[in-house]
Amino acid sequence: MNESSHQEQASGGEHGAGIVTRRVLQTTRSWNDVPYEHYPAERPELTVVHFDIPPHSSLPWHTHAVPNAAYVIAGALTVEDHDTGRTHVVRAGEAFGESVGPVHRGYTEDLATEVVAIYAGAEGIPLSTEVK
């Protein structure tokens, strides 16, 4: 499973006195246990995307070509693997590694959900590709 981490550390040195850091995710695999193989060979391009997803909504089925992770700020998001039907619920304050390759989607149930995703891509590579 994921090597996610919820470690809190009080910092008196590196980040300054009184600052507390919390690692919410560190993983070599996506939420559905698919290992990350490599980053794109091109010059890196980081992208941060903020999603506001209404209750009872679904993102389209899609794939990613680049590693990315998402953090749920509010609500809950269910991620679903198209081929296996496997699902995983991610709640506010939790993060997950997105799938690279497999077709998947995210959907909400009764709660509006706010998510921030961070993509480690490269220029010219789409963040996601919709699959019909």
C-alpha cells in the first residue's frame, strides 16, 4: 500500500521556532497500488490545480501521463479505477497519489469537495486526457 505519512514535527531550526510541519503524503505508488516508474524526460513543469466539485458530481474518466498528488481541503472525494472498480475515499486533510496510466475518475457524494492537485509534468504534456 502507499507509504503515506502523517508525521508532525515541531521545528526549532530549519523552518523557524514554533512552526509545525506535517507530511501528509510520501509514496512511490498511486492510491490503487500502481508504482510510479519515472518522471518525464523533458524540462520539468510543475502545475497546481484547484478543484471545487459540487455534491453528487463526477469528474470524467481520464488518465494521467505524469505523476501527481492531490490534497482534499474540504469534503470527501471517492477515486475509482475504471478497469477494476476499486474505490478509495479521501477525506478532508488527507492526500493521495494519483494514478499514472490507468483510467480513473473522482466523484463526490453528499459533500461539496475542494481539492488541490500538484502535477510534476513537462511542457507540452497534458495534465490529463479524457477517456470516453
